[in-house]
Amino acid sequence: MLVASLKRPSPKKILDLACGSGDVSLLLQKNFPTAEVIALDFCRPLLERAKARGVRQTVEGDALNLPFPGQTMDAVTLAFGLRNFADRPKGLSEIHRVLQPGGIFALLEFSPPPFPWKFFWNFYLFHFMPWVAQLLTRHGDSFRYLARSISEFPAPSALCHELHEAGLKLLFTRSMSLGLVRLTVCRKLP
Ligand SMILES: C[S@@+](CC[C@H](N)C(=O)[O-])C[C@H]1O[C@@H](n2cnc3c(N)ncnc32)[C@H](O)[C@@H]1O
């Protein structure tokens, strides 16, 4: 659905921010074979893995200080990365800066479900998941960090306000995976 949200008009230059090991970049390359897809992350080992998996163009860089001139991207994608940004408004303003006027920003991120599901979700995130992770991998703390970052992420209405403040106009937002993940698609105002 993230890829479909970029299809009209078909972008020529796409930046996949916080690309990790390249899942989204690979999908973009496959769906937009003539487009230039740039995969950016600040973690070199993940970029090397992305390259080994077939991502053609990787850039080591910080999403909070993008190494690109303004108004150069037709679309920016960001999957499960905004939650980890040390300065979210700065990250959003950088996305706005590099987008062409009318360019699309497609964001995929965890989204805490509303009450009463939030209660079960919090139990699963903060107790059950770290407990299982500790048993299986001895990395319960990493899952506690994940739980905290998900629960501290703004609710959809607050996020829309932040996007608006950054000059990104909401086109649509869609809840996915039983409401645990949300796709948010915006356009840079001309
Ligand atoms: C959960 S991973 C998501 C990876 C990928 N987008 C995916 O969906 O599989 C989050 C990624 O964000 C990257 N990241 C976090 N903050 C960043 C920043 N300021 N600049 C660049 N990359 C960042 C991390 O290195 C990590 O690869």
C-alpha cells in the first residue's frame, strides 16, 4: 500500500529514508524500474546489507541533516524510522526541504491503538514481548526500548498536526495490521 500511494504520478526520483537493510527500497526499485531510488541510513552495516541484497544506490547520512539540495525528490518514503529520530520536527523539515513542491511523503509507522485495545497492546508490548524476547534471545531490553518508542509516538491527530506544521498536507491515512501500523500519505504544499 505504501508503494501504491506513490503511483500517481509515477515518481522519477525517490528517497527511502532510514532504509535499514533495504526492504522498502527493494520494493520501490521493483515497482518503479525506471526511477532513481536512493536508500539512506546512518548505519553502515545495514547499508552494506541493503547493497548486498540488490539496492542499487545507498547513501550513508543523517536524516536530520540530509546531504541533498532542496526540491530534488519527487517522493520520500520512511518506514518504521520516524519513531527513532532524535528530533522529529527537524526530520520532517528536512523531508519538506528535499521534496519538490507537490512531492509525496509516505510514512509507515507503528501506531498505538485507541482505548480499550491500548490496554492489551501495552500489556503485550511492555510485558509479554520483552519476556519472550528475554527467554529466546536474552535481548529483553531492546524490546523494552521498542515498546517505549512505540507508546511515546504521537497519536494520529497529533502527528497530522506536526506534519502540517512542517508544511506537509495530509492526503490520507490508513490503519493497517489490526490498527497497529498506520500509513500516512502527505503532499508538499506548492
Ligand atoms: C526499524 S529500522 C527500519 C528500517 C527499514 N525502513 C524497514 O522498514 O525495514 C529504523 C532505521 O532507522 C535508521 N535511523 C534512525 N534514525 C536515523 C537518522 N537520524 N538518520 C538515518 N537513519 C536513521 C536506523 O539506522 C534503522 O536502520
